[in-house]
Amino acid sequence: MTAEAPLTGPPDHEDPADLTPLFDESRFVAEVERMVVNQTPRLFAVVQEYGERVDARIAAWGFAFADHAEVVSVDGGIRIRMDAPETVLGAFHSGRRIRAQLVWFTPRTLGHSSGGGAAP
């Protein structure tokens, strides 16, 4: 790794004490912040709708990563890892009158995707 290479993850050495720092402190902080921004997962809720707009509740929260998604129910009883967020919806449908949907959250806007459509 050279001084111009971006941060990519754990170094090849177990103990980095003998390695030269990649950057000065302010540049290192900036690179770490950029890494966090570039790798932040998307946040979504799994919302159960009762009947036709009779009531609703957040049943679970999830993180969508580049290659998979993780979902945890609000009561802690269910934890699921899947290839895509939409594939979790079936686990939260119940009968014909309780349907699950994804609601994507972003800091600036709240996007809604009924029945598992694409993220905004």
C-alpha cells in the first residue's frame, strides 16, 4: 500500500506497530470518513400493514449492503440475512390481511416502496 492508496481494510500484518503511517493525522481522518461514507449501508424498515390502511407497525429494521441485507425484528425474535431486502417480505406477511412492505429511510427524504419495489 502506498501513501496515495485509499484505505481498504485490515492490513496484511497482525501487529501494525512496525508499519509506517499511510498519511498524516488529518488526511487519515479524511480517508476514514470517506471510507465510511462510501460503505454506509442503506437503512430500511419492514412495515406490516393491517387490512387496507386500518393500522400499521414497524416489524423490523434492516441494513442493505452492496451484496446482501441484514434484518432484525423489533422484538429481537427474528434475525435474517438475505441476498436482497425484498426477499424478507414473505417472512412478515401473515394471512391475507397483514402485508409487509419496505420503507427506505434516507437522512433527507423518506421514500416509500410498497410491496418491495426498488429503493429510491
